[in-house]
Amino acid sequence: MDLFTFLKPKNELEGSQSSAESMPFIPDSLWVKCPACNNMLLASDLQENHRVCTKCNHHFRMSARERIELLSDENSFTEFDSEMISDDILNFPNYKEKLEAAREKSGEKESVVTGKCTIGNMDVVLCVMSPDFMMGSMGTVTGEKITRAFEYATENRLPVIVCTVSGGARMQEGILSLMQMAKTSGAVKRHSDEGLLYITVITDPTTGGVTASFAMEGDIILSEPNALVGFAGPRVVEQTTHTKLPKGFQKAEFVQDKGFIDAVVQRKDLRKTLSTLLIMHNVKENS
Amino acid sequence: MSAYDKVQAARNSKRLTAVDYIGKMFGSSFFELHGDRRFGDDKAIVAGLAMLYDVPITVIAIEKGRNTKERMARNFGSANPEGYRKALRLMKQAEKFHRPVLCLVDTSGAYPGIDAEERGQGLAIAENLMEMMTLKTPILSVLIGEGGSGGALALAVADEVWMLEDSIYSVISPEGCASILWKDSTKAPEASECLKLTSHDLFDLGVVERIIREPSNIDDRKMFEGLKMLIARTFDKNLALDTERLLQTRYARFRRLGSHS
């Protein structure tokens, strides 16, 4: 057997797993294999359980729209800047095609969906990043939409909730992606200086420039169980230090243990938790 | 010079480092201040007080080291969280005494170590970005060599950002970019072109306000004196602004960066 055919079945298997993991919608007729416990789950069961494995509690990734539906009161979400798209200002190789493919895959125009909604009948600005759009990479539109969302919240004295998932700053927009870290942080700071509440919900994975900016800037930082959160990715850390990584390294529970996350919250409890925290900050009911 | 030539020039081990600039511009007036008051003293960050002519300023610099021994001690200019926290502590101190802050940036990136992650590298950078945006005293950042991603940005949220002509500033290393794009890190020269990381590219993108001529060597007094005068003039201008105006201008500087349809 030559090397290529020897490797191929394994690669195909890995490929099929990762596509099931990131698939935004799974038809009812399908079975899904849990990548954590390897049990076969009925797709409709998985969907009903908010994409959490019924056997081992593994939290599958969730599309931005599914998450908005999970967290906001029914039909309360009004989207901001839904048509804003990137210009490919650097004319970066294959970027236009990549954007096109990401739009196709995710059904979104960019890697974050922003808007306002109510949670427990309280007004909030909600930003949800999309794992299906270039794994939530932060380009200039991502930064602009988040900045505008914070500016809107500051002007209207509303709390902000951001659900993060991101591989970091988007290299195809070069330095301008990096600048979004500063831009969003500035908007978060102005919101904070007005005495307004910002809650971060970290989901798997949140790394790089998003961790080193708005993901870590919340007054309260929540995370889903077992979410990967860090600045440098685990592979980079391993390659740089030539050391075996400690058990659970950069997982939400580990990071909480180190003092950087306020609470790890099960997905089924997320909406209730947010609504309780909003009440504790005297967020007014929608009138 | 191609973009990759600039990358190599910015990384050249014979290139002048932050302590050279501090020595040439501030001489014996520089008084180093150590430690973050939380965990330790990160040698990758050199910081302290200095006299800029008759004005006391706070200087915060990332130092790579000038020889192997120094480079080891400085962790090759890759700061840990306590380095960024030392920087923030001294920025807050500068704010208290209304001293301008000069940052000299030269790093391949924040250190991606196990300990760094465990001590909150992401948070340390994020806090600097937030606090620098509203720091009530003028800030000026000069990239003197490598500007590696978030680790550089953590000292470059400023009223103005300048670059030495052969320095670079990038969201990712060209090698990292090439290995993601083409699964081949030897294509770093091509990636360097795509990333638009040279001083002239970044000037055109509106990310830096000024390009500074390279010193021909460490004895190029004219260059160091010229740079010093430019810094003094910029601080003078910004010290004259009322705080609200200063911070509004700083916010607007970053607010406009990006492009969309």
C-alpha cells in the first residue's frame, strides 16, 4: 500500500467528523457522532438539546442564528448592519473566493451578527460571532459592527452581551484587522466608563486577537463548558516551548481555575443566567 | 528593497535596539523602574523616567537584547503578561503626574508560553488596549524594529504611531501567514508582499503618521537628535490640548481604520 492510500481513509474520517461538527443545520434523518464520546446521536435529539450531546454533555458548536434564538426572547431580535461586507482592501490572494465560500457556508455576510433584542423582557445589545464564517475570524467589518453595537449601547444606555468564537484577527485584511482590537477595545471602554454592563460569553474556540481584546474585557466573563480559550493556540505554545501541555490546558475550567473566567455555565442554563445577571444590574424592562 | 528585505532588516541582529535609542536620546537622565507590583519584573520590557530636554517623560520599551546573553535575559523581546502589566502600571503613573508616554516597540510578538497563558496573556494585552485609549496624557509609539501583532499593539494605542523606515508591523508573521495560506513557511517572501507590512504600506493605509529615517549607525547623532526634537514637538502639541480633545482625537484615530461596503 502506498502512503497516500494508507493515509486517505483516516483523513476522510477526520474530514467527515469536522464537517458534522461545524454543520449549521442537520436534517432530521441523520445520525451524528459525538466527537467527544463517539456515541451516535439522533440529530433531532441533538437539536432539541441545544446541540449538547445527550450522552456526555459535549457542547457542539452552534451557528450565530441558533444562538440568538437560544438566548433572546422570541422574535425580539432586530439586526444592525446586516448588509455590511468587506472590501478586500489589500487585494489579498484568494480572499474574495474565501469570503464567498464563508457566506455560502454560514448564510451570513460576516463573522459576527449584531443587533438588539430582549432577554427576559429586558433590552440588551447582543453580538454573536459565527463559527461557520472563517471560524469567527476578526476582519474590519467584524470590528466595525462590534464597535457600532457598543456605540449604540452607550448612546441608549443598554447592556451588551457578546458571544465569542474566533480563531483571532483575520490575516487577509492585514494590519487593519489588528487595528480592530484597538478600535473595539476603545468602544468597550467608553461603554464601561458610562457605568454600563458588558457580559462576555466565551464559546469554543476563542483565541488570538479576540481573546486579547473584547473577549477578556467583560465586567462578567462567562464560558461554555470545555471551551478552548487562550491567546496563542495550543499548537503554537507546544511548538514554542517544546513542552507537553498540562491536562486541560486553555479549557474553560482550567482558565477559570487560573482566575480569568467568572463562571462556566451549561448551555441550557445560559439564558436564565444572563437574565438573572441583567436583573442584578437593574436593567429596565422593555416598555 | 522588497517587503521581505524589510522583514529581514527589521529582524537583523545588528539592528539597534530600544536601549540604544534610550541611551542616545536620554543619556544618563534615564532612570529605570522595575516590576508590575503583581508578579515580577519582565526583562523584555524596559521602562522608566527620562528627561526630554526639560520635560520629564515616561519611556516604555520592548528590548530584544544586543547579544546572545542579553537576548536570553530579555526573552528575545517577547513579553509575558507581567511585562504588559508593568507597562500599564507606569502608564497610570504617568497619567497621575501628567507626564507624556513614549513607547518604543520591537517584538516578534507576545510570548506564547504555557506560563504566559496561565497568567492571562490575552487579558494583559486587552487591558492595555482599553486603558491606553483613555489614558489622560499624551502617548506616542515608535516602531523601531519588529511590530509583531497583539504584542506590539499592546504598546501602540497612541495619539500618533511612527515607524522607522525599515521596521515592520503586521497582524501575523510572514512565515505564519505562508504556512496557513500555502502550507509552506518558505513562501514568507510572497506572504510579506501580501500583508502590506512595510512602513510605506502602513503610511498609505493611514495606520502610521510618520516614517523616520534609519540611523546610519549608533553614532548618527543627527538622526537621534532629529528624532528627539520631533518627539518633543509632538508632545508639546498634545500637552497643549485639553484632555477631552486629546482622547477624542485618539479614539477617532482608531475608529476610522477599516473599510467596508
